[in-house]
Amino acid sequence: MSDDGTARPKRSDAKRNEQSLLEAAAAVFVASGVEAPVRDIATRAGVGTGTIYRHFPTRADLIIAVYRHQVEACAEAGPALLAAGPTPHAALGHWIDLFVDFLVTKHGLAAVLRSDNTGFDTLHAYFLDRLVPVCAQLLDAAATAGEIRSDIRPLELMRGIGNLCIGAHEDPTYNAPKLIDALIAGLRHPPKP
Amino acid sequence: MSDDGTARPKRSDAKRNEQSLLEAAAAVFVASGVEAPVRDIATRAGVGTGTIYRHFPTRADLIIAVYRHQVEACAEAGPALLAAGPTPHAALGHWIDLFVDFLVTKHGLAAVLRSDNTGFDTLHAYFLDRLVPVCAQLLDAAATAGEIRSDIRPLELMRGIGNLCIGAHEDPTYNAPKLIDALIAGLRHPPKP
DNA sequence: TTGCAAAGCGGAACAAGGTTCCGTATCGTC
DNA sequence: GACGATACGGAACCTTGTTCCGCTTTGCAA
């Protein structure tokens, strides 16, 4: 919605600034995490704060823009894994690994997935819109194959995984992938009815 | 550290205000969640914001004070469950249920358990100091009995559980206890060596 | 009962973060 | 070269936690 071809053509300085902002944001996110102050990003890009908001209506939109292609890659990997994997449950596991890798790699991105934070609804919505269907497909396949309990909804699982990734970057003691591994393992079969 | 008998005796108005604050905070937490602004609590208690900070050096300390007895109860339930339950794993499960109940009940408490938030270190530390040993005992017992994988550290598990509870209150779609159930189930035995 | 120092109080003021606003500068076209 | 539309910068605003300080209340003692 900010880069589709039908938009009014932008002035050259605007295009240049948008690019600077994306680069500066990416750099700052790596250095200080996704929670870095908007002002820092503006400074780094050599623009005013107002400029950020003209290009990206909200902080979340900037984050989305920075990570969009990685999210796309993750989304596209789903069907591929399902086709390639030995079983749907294995494919689900691998896909979750990708997702977790993404979340854990990005300094604090996970914490931001929860929507009630200041104005992160957009980001939340984007992630979910894009990835929930993929997760649903994997989950369905595994449930249909009788490998896992069938009372887990995709959104629920994604949210749980996201939550488990929170803070994974700060505390070396906390091994999110391990817990997620356990969670996925625990999905197999209902305990007992 | 704010209510032990050896402290200098307080003036009567101070005692009264501390009580009002605890009550007001409890009420506001129920109504608006633990993240409610300090000013709201002060207003509700009919005191100035400064008064809050004289009694509770930081927001987190107020939260601790409000929930202290519930945390104690949870801590004390651990050994009891271990003694009563059929197996250590069952006891662990029940104890986690208690813990989760507590977290989920309190509007947003879970989100606050992660320490990197502004000044919640105290709260984080208190919860962990009090509950991690209990969790350790249960985990040890279950691991020793060979019921669960032995590479899970107490702090790690607690943290994961806490994370899974985040946002449970806001979104009826998100069933934290179910996921936690799966996680606990997934703790049994290493998947494959 | 009255006086006084210590203890406590209220709320203005400060810091930090996101977001908005608007006067000014720049771009692109005629 | 001029002019309107577009974009820019950054000051200003809002919300939240926290600190500070002049004033009030309390409790004790004379």
C-alpha cells in the first residue's frame, strides 16, 4: 500500500529519502533492536522525524517495510516444506523453525507482535494476514494425517510461538527454540479425552 | 522490605494511605489491568503521585505488594502437590496450572514479567526468586523419575510459561492454558536421541 | 493545651517516547 | 525563469514513569 505501481509518482527526493530511511532503520534495528526510538532512525537517515511519518504512517509500518521480504520468504516456504517433508508434522516443525529463526534474529521483533502495544496493530495484522494461512495449511495437513491434536487453531499456535520467542535475544539462559520444540512435540495426539 | 516489623513506626496517616493505595491499586488493576497509569491509582486512592512513590519506590513494588500473598500461596502449593500427586509430572502439571491461573487472571501481569520493561526488574526478580526454586523442585523430581527430558531449566520453563500467558486476557481466541498443556506434555522424554 | 520538629503529602516539573503540525525549501513543469 | 504542488525539518504536543520541594499533618513533650 505504499509501493504498488499505481500510486502517484513520487518526487525524486522523496524516493531517495524513503530509501535512506529503510536502510537507516535496518541498521538501527540491528544495532539497537526494533524498539529503537524513531528519532534515532531519523537522525541516522539524516532526515527529520516528520519525514518518517510521511513515508510510514506509523512506526509499525516502517518495521513492516524493513522486514517485508523476509516475511514473504517465510510464507512461501510453507507449501514447499509440506511438499518436501516426510510428514506434515515434520514440515510444520521445519516451518516453525524458520519462523522462530526470523523472530529470534530480529532483536525484539517478537515482543512487538502482541497487538496491544502502542500502535503495533498494523504490524500484528500484517504478520498474521500473511503467515496464518500458511500455518493453517500445515496444521491442517498434520491434523488430517492424524499426527497431532486437532483442537489447535493456527492463530493460536502462531501467537504462542511468537510469545515464546519474546526476550530470546536478551537472555542467553533462555532457549526459546528448545521450548518451542517441546511445544510442537506436545501437539502430537490429544493427551486423553 | 516495606512491611516487616523492624521498620521505624509509621505515622498513622502514612499507614492509612498505604492501605488506600493497596486497595485502589487492586481495584484499578482489576478494572484496567496492571499496566494502568500510576496517576489513575493515585487519583483513585485520593492521594498525589508523590505519595505512591514514597510508599512504593517503583510501580513494580506496588504490584508486588498487591499480589504478594497470592505468590506466596503459589509457592507453598509446590511441595504440597509434589507430596500429594500420583507422579512428579502430574504435580508439575498441577502446579503450572496454579501459576498460569494466577498470571492469566491478572490482566496483563504476564507481560510485565519480562524484565527489560521500564523498571520492572524488581517485580521480575521477586517472582523468580520466590517461584523458581519451587519449580526447580518439581522439575527435578520429574526428571529424576525419568518422566521428562532433563535439559529443561526451571527458569527457562517459568519464563516460557510466563510468555505463553501474555495477552491471554485480551484475546478470547487465544487459549494459553491449552498451549501450556501441550508444552508440558511435550516435556516428556526427549523426542529421539 | 500548645508548640515544634520530623514525617508525610500533593502535584508541578522533568525525561523519554510516539505523533502531529506548519512554515519553509525543493522539485518539476510550463 | 516562475509557480504550484510536494516534501522537508524539527519544534510542539501528548502520555507515562519518576523526582523534587514547599506546605501540611502528626505525635510528642513541656
